[in-house]
Amino acid sequence: MKKIALICFALFATTLLQAQDAKTFLKEVSAKAKSYDNIFIDFKYNLNNTKENVNQETRGDVTLVGDKYVLNMLGTTRMFDGKKIYTIVPEDEEVTISNYNAQDDKEITPSKMLTFYEKGYTYKMDIEQNVKGRKIQFVKLIPIDSNAEIKDILLGVDVQTKHIYKLIQTDAKGTKYTFTVNSFKTNQPVSKTLFTFDEAKYKKDGYYINSLD
């Protein structure tokens, strides 16, 4: 019985230590991200579900300034100016405008991409990989909410720079969403009108403005 108790205690202590290490590590990652005036990320995005035989890959880029962002992906631009979300689809010549509601936002959006893990997850250190000479430390995150659609997340961080390199999200249905950073730039020149939506311009160009709120 003493041996079993000691083993259980050792396992508990190891798990607790891993959680503390992971928490400290992620705090450093978060602090580093928040220290920049802005961040530009060029990325590769993959959606994979072996059961459904689905494997889609695309590239995109996102500019982040605080909570605001401009995301370009799949021929669509999505902009958040702090209050409203603008989804611009040139192929359809349509712009959809909606108010942002933080309580309804449960997804890992661009504005939360570098800090989403601060609330709602338990975490522990996972594997460490060498990627082209870079040491990438993975942290495994599991939602505290047992009814969450997300099963788990693996967050890969460059140990030297404390920049996120890869995010692998697996949902309850087995679909994997992998986000891999190709380029991570900080404090770049940003236009003052980057987050200003010029409705008159789009109307002039023949776009249909669909305001949901």
C-alpha cells in the first residue's frame, strides 16, 4: 500500500510540476506577444479528417494590432476594427458587416490566436522537436469545459524567440486544424486606415453591403 501511495504521489507531483512549468512557459509567450506594437504572420493552414477523407491546405496572412486584425485567406478578407467584423468577398462582390459579441466568441479568432490559452484550459508540457535547427516546445491544452467542441490543442512554441510556430487543434469528431507559421514579423509600418472600412468605396465598386445588425 505504501508503494502504491508513493507512486500515486510521485505521479501527482510530476503532473503538478508539468502544469506549473507549462503555465510559466505560456505566460512568457503571452507577455512577448503583448509587448509588440503589431504582428504580421504569414501562415499555412491545413484541415484534415481521415474518416471523411478530407484534406485541405491553404495559405494566408494576418496583421494584428492589439485586438484588431485583418485576415486574408481563401480569397476573402476579414477585418475586425474593435467593434465590428467586416467580411469582404471580392468573388461575390459582397461585404458582410456584423457586431462583435465577446460572449459568443468561443473560437480561436486571430485576435485571440496568441493569447487564447490564458483562460479555459488545463495544460502540460508535451514533446520537444527540432525544426530546421529551431527548438520547438509543444504544450498540450485540454478545455476545462467537458462539453467543448475542442478535444485538445497542441501549441508549438519556438523556445528561443517565444513565438508561436504551430497550433494543432483536434475537435471531438477527429478533425485536425493545423496552423503553421511561415513568417513572423513584428513592429512593421502599418497604415492608419488599415482598420477603417470605406463603405462608399465598396458601394461605388458595385459591392452589395449586407449588414446583419
